[in-house]
Amino acid sequence: MSTDSNTKISGPFQEFPQVSDWDAIIIGGGPNGMICAAYLAKAGMKVCLVERRWEVGGGLSTEEILFPCYYSNVHIIYHMMVDYMPALKDFNLDKHAISWIKPNSQTAMVFEDGNSILLSNMTADTKDSMSKFSWKDANTFAKLTRKWKKITDEIVAPATYVPAVSAIDLSVALEKTEIGHEMLEMTEKTPYEIITENFENDKIRALLLYVSCMWGIDPNESGLGFYVALQLYRGVNKCYCYGSSHKLAGAFERVIVENGGLVIEAAAASKIIIEKGKAVGIELAEGRTLKGKVIISSLDPHTTFLDLVGEKNLPGTLGESVKQWIYDKWSFHTLHVASMEPPVYKKLDKAGKPVKGYDPWVNDAFMVVFGVESTDQLLAHWKNVMSGKIDDKNFCGHATCETRLDPHLTRWPGRHVSFFQMHAPYKIEGGWAKRESQVNQAILEKWEKVAPGFTKNNNILKMNGETPEDIEARFPNMRYGSIKHGDYRPTQMNTFRPNLDCSGHKTPIPGLYICGASSFPGGTMLGGPGYLAANRVAEDMGIKKWWKPTAEMEKFLKTYFEK
Ligand SMILES: Cc1cc2nc3c(=O)[nH]c(=O)nc-3n(C[C@H](O)[C@H](O)[C@H](O)COP(=O)(O)OP(=O)(O)OC[C@H]3O[C@@H](n4cnc5c(N)ncnc54)[C@H](O)[C@@H]3O)c2cc1C
């Protein structure tokens, strides 16, 4: 074989090495994994984040779930903690073109007769809407909103971003202030008690109970009553990430890379390597080995400890604690729809005029709840769901027309994407394969009743359902369709999340940390687990933190925990 002596051979293309060394390896590129990786990369650690799917985002994914160029925010769309989350401030995400929309019309409940209640960002507007049903309730809502805001601003929000303390220590600390005492009183009550003791109108009760419990709080369980304050206050402060939720994922990814970190997509961790009782690296399903000083998993407890570490490597009672972990009490079933026209929640009377009680602002609402007409029907629906059933006549859920907020989501101006999402069991009587089309049909019937014409005259171009089984298929770490990687119940919160052994994001296995929704403070787009895990790793590794707690966090710690 002859070679041209003028050709410079620079050597073969170097593939990513079979074995590589890192300071920190983060498993899972959802919001928490990315936040954790971003803090540590900026602190100077050599960070590698591995993500099983072909793009990062986890719950922040935005996808063409219907057909090309119709984008849906398939999971996180309602961003409740934008006003508090340290990661949003610390990384100056405005530089990554992140901007938020906080609509004044936040959550509406519409009824079959065309009447509606609207919870607005501006309390005066909520009062106007509620007073159609009860003047007394409208005033109570305005009064209680001030209390719920104080509880959230001064206690719940800052406590989300400082390490967990035991329920007993927290109770003692909260007694130091009047608002702390009031929060404790609420905590001891069930959501149902709080709502029914304070509000008289059944329709108002149904809406407030829905908003209080929608992220997985049992309406009849005591011990988590403060969630009513949190959800009803944040429920009128939800934000939409303009341009889609995936844009936020992209911004976090860029921060990691800008700071020297590596993000590998389509790279599933198949094993956490344990040597002499210590976590020293991971294996990827495609065969490569990444060695690390610390391994930080954002996955659910069963995947992290039983599947990746392996039961035989779990010290003490860790294996037992992991097996006792309870996944979410309900999942979501979502029907995504592309349409020519958006849903219009408007009923006309015989004379062709909007019915009495019609509120045009409902059509601007970020979230529209419908399907039940009373508290009893709502409770019956949740009871069904928790026992593995959906009654096709009696169920409810919330809908959002995404393109009303963000026309970018379709390439064709004027066309729309919307979804209806409802609480649903992972294991449904009859099986999802058989039940899905019946449930979807029942959803369309309910939608048509409150938004006449939406499902008629070829308005709907395409539909796609995402059952709890589909959620698990997309994210195996959302086991059993668990949107928070594990249930919210008093025995799985604070220092119990995910268990006493792993409280504080450090596990009993040296070198292994956790940073996902199954760790404190929990799931949804809080950004708390990722932030707290980064703090913990930095402290354990003796790494100087470049970030500071927010003024609200410092005030909270000073008020309640300074001796
Ligand atoms: C239908 C639905 C709607 C929701 N709506 C909202 C909402 O509007 N607002 C809100 O605040 N929350 C919402 N949530 C909840 C929210 O999505 C989650 O609680 C949140 O995403 C948890 O973040 P995380 O980073 O802890 O985990 P995840 O977002 O689950 O991320 C974990 C990541 O790990 C990856 N992974 C899994 N296995 C491996 C492996 N072996 N190796 C490498 N990577 C792996 C996954 O692909 C995923 O990207 C919703 C959830 C669902 C399912």
C-alpha cells in the first residue's frame, strides 16, 4: 500500500474513553440532577451528568407528542416556586433568555351550567368572582390569603431550601412565633377540615380542596395541613416558562457546560460501583465506566439502592427502609389535544347570550378545573382513584390551553395545543390497555359540556393520551407513574424523606448521595433536593461555596433555630 508523504496523519478520532475520572457523577438530568450538577461545576468540581434519555430535562421535557411542530409541555408546566428558588437567582438565568409569565387569571373551576369561580393573582379579582357564590367566603379568602402568604414567605418557602429538621424539632421551633403557631395548628388538621371549617359554599369548597390536594395530599389525612396554605397561595402565583419548560432545562445544561462540566445524553447508569463498601463510580448500559469521588443519584429509592447499588451492598437496615418506601397515592392521566380553535368555556342561554355567572376571564386562566359539581363528587372521585378505579361519569381534572400562553408551541399560527390532566391510578380496574380509549372519550364528553363546540366539527386535529404506565415508560424512575418519586404522607416527609438513613442527602454508603424528588423536600419543580444535595456535597468535600443562602433563608434560620 502506498501512502502520500504529504498527508498529515493526526491520529485516529479519539472516542470517549472506556474509563474516565470525575469529581462528581450525577445520575439523571431532571431539574434536580441539573441544579446539583450546575452548583458543583461552578464550584470547580469536575462534573459529569448522565441522562438516560436523548435529551436532558426529566420533568422539564417539552415534546412533539402529537405530531411534528406541535409542542406540549408533557410534565412540568405549572412553576410554583419561581419567586423563591435559589437556583433561578444564583445562575442569572435571565442571561439564558428565561422569562416567566404569571397570568392574573390563574385557576378557574367551571360548571356545567356555565357558571365559574376564578382564582386570580390579584385577590380583589378573586373576591369579585367568589362573591357570586358567597360574599362571606370571598372575604374569608381575602383574609386567609394574607395568612397563607405569611406562612409561605416566612416559613414554608425558606424551609424548602435549608436542610430538613425532624418534625418534633420543627414543632418546637415554630412555637416561637405567632405565625409559626398558626401553621402548626393548620398542620394538625386535614385539608378537608380546613376548607370546610372556613368556607360555606360547596362549589368554592370543591375548587379550594382540588387546588390544595392536587399534587398528592390526601384530603382526609392530618399532619400535612400546611400544604393548604402553600398550595392555595402558590396556586395563584404559578408561572409559565415562556418558550416552554424545556427552555429552562437547556439553560441549566448550558450553565453546567459553561463551567466545565460534561452532560452525556442517551447514557443510562446500569450500576453504581461499590468497592470496600464505598461508591466509587458507575457503569453505563453502553459499557463505559465513570469513576467518581462522589456519585449523586436523582432516581427513586428502589432504582438507586436495589437496582443500581444492589441489595447485598446495602449496609444495616437501609435495604429494609428502601423496601418500605411508598410510591405516590395517585398518578396522572393526560389527554393532549391539537385543535384548530382553543377551548372556549362559555355557555349561551336560549336567547344566545352568555348565561348568568359567565366570566370571560376564565378563558385566560392558566388552569381550568372541571368535571365535578360538588365536594362530595370530588371526594368520591379521589376515593375511586385510590382504589384503582375511574368512574367515567364522575371524575374531574384540570385543563390548560398551552398556546394561549405561548403561541410558539405550534408552527401554524392560530392552531392550538391543550391538555386535560386527571388523577388516575397506576393499576386501573380492567387495565389501561382496555380502559384508556374509554377514559379519553369520557374526557372529551366532559370537555364538550363546559366548552361547547371544542370537540365538534373536526376542531380536534389529533389527540394522544399519556397514562400512568406511559409516564413510567418515559421515566422509569417515576415508578408506578409516581410524579414525585414517592408519596407525600407524614411518614415520608422532612427527615423521613426517603428515610432516616439518607436524611440530609447523604447515604450510609460513603461517596453516595441522593438529590431527586424522593429526597427532602420532595417532588415537583421545587429545585430543593438538587440545591440541598449540592450544599451537602460541597460541605463534605470541603469545597468553598460560591453561593449564599437567600435573605429569606437566613431570616428563617435566625428566627427559628438561633439559640
Ligand atoms: C404528567 C406530569 C405532570 C407534572 N406536572 C408538574 C407541574 O406542572 N409542575 C411541577 O412542579 N411538577 C410537575 N410534575 C412533577 C415533576 O415532573 C417531578 O416531580 C420532577 O420532575 C422531579 O424532578 P427530578 O429532577 O427529581 O426527577 P426527574 O424529573 O424524574 O428526572 C430524573 C431523570 O433521570 C433520568 N434517568 C432515569 N433513569 C436513569 C438512569 N438509569 N441513568 C441515567 N438517567 C436516568 C430520567 O430520564 C430523568 O430525566 C409533573 C409530573 C408528571 C409526570
